[in-house]
Amino acid sequence: MTGLSRFDFYCRDWISGTRGLSVQARGAYIDLLARMYDLGRPLDNDTKELCRFFGYRDYRQLNPILRELIQAGKIIVTDDGKLTNDRFKKELDAAHQRIENAQKGGKGKAEKRERKLLNRYQRATSGRSQDPSIEEKQSLNPCSPSPSIEKEKKKYAFRGKIIRLTEADFDTWRRNYSHITDLRGWLQKKDDWLAAIPKEKLGNWFQRTSTHLASENEKAARQSVSTDREAEAHAAGHLSSPL
């Protein structure tokens, strides 16, 4: 499996999830994650290789940091001795699935659009003894954009394979579920998931998505309150500690 040039990074999750780590462990953690996504696989638990990667001359500089990450559950050592992360494999598979779906969908739509426009051209030119005008050729050429397709794109604020939201619906969801900071990203993941469900089992995608979104928004709101309280308690502890 090939690696990725980018991956989803949620600032709030990172801040709350690494609060208890040392500065060195946090730096090593993001470097390890970036390396995993870049290679598209777990890392070999090779002390010499990891020291070269981090720029350490002595493995004794690296071992305490790795131990801290493993004890905190941020890095997992597999049975075959690899270093991985419980979220890494899931997101990597999802990303590759999105790429595969996009490639299949894009190819299928392009072929369908080309057939449709070609049929229009053939119907328009059938029975004529002379060539159409230059303007007609340009408007009916399969390589030129279809006005109906362009109009369809502008109709929606979000247009996925299943989820299609008008500007009004998208703005309503953005207001009502304000704790979902990346609504488009969330909708894209949900759309990819819904697209894999058989049509006979899909049901009302709008209600299904809205219900799930409300639940995620409530969860994010609770997490935000919890994070704020932790920050206040942490700040209060510093202020009350003796010099």
C-alpha cells in the first residue's frame, strides 16, 4: 500500500490527546506518524534506523521517549515487532478507499457524459447535407463543458455521491452543528461510507446523516467543555503552586 502526501489533523484532538506527554515525546510522536503515513505502513522497531531518523547518536536518548509513547498508548508494538498507531491503519484504509472511489466515479461519469454529448451531436447532425456552423460544433463537441452539468454543480454547496446539500441546507447544518469544525471533511467521509452501502439498505440518507451529525456535534461539544475545564484546572494549579 502506497503512502499519503497528507492526512487529516485535528488540532483540538492533538492538544487534548498529547497534553500529558513531554515536549520530546510530542515531537517524536508527530514525526513517527508522518513517517508512517509517508511510507504507508507500520515502522520497523529498529533502534539504529530510528536513531538515524531522529538524529540521535545514542539509542539511550531515544528509548525513554519511545517508552513514554508506548506507555501512553500512542504508539503500539505489534506481535511481529512493528511500531504502529491504532488510528493510522483505519485512516490509511479510508483514504485509499476514497481515492479508489473517486477514480472509479470520475472515470464512469466522464464516460457517461461523453456518450450523452456524443448522442446529442449525432442527433443534431443527422440528416444534414452540410456541416453545422462553428458555433454549433463548439456547443455540441463532446470535449466542451455541458451547460446542464455546470448548472448542476452550482446548484449544490456540497455534492457527493450520496450527500447533496443546497446552500441553504449546508448553511443550516453549519450553524446547528458548529462544533464540527471541518463540516466538509466530515461530510466527505460520511458520503464515502454511505456510497458503500447497497441502495436497498441505504434508506433516508438525509435523516441518517443529520442524526449522526447531531450526535457527533454533541460529543465534540462535551469534549470542548472538558478540554476547557482541564485547561482552567491546569492554569489554576500553576497559579496556586508555591514559588
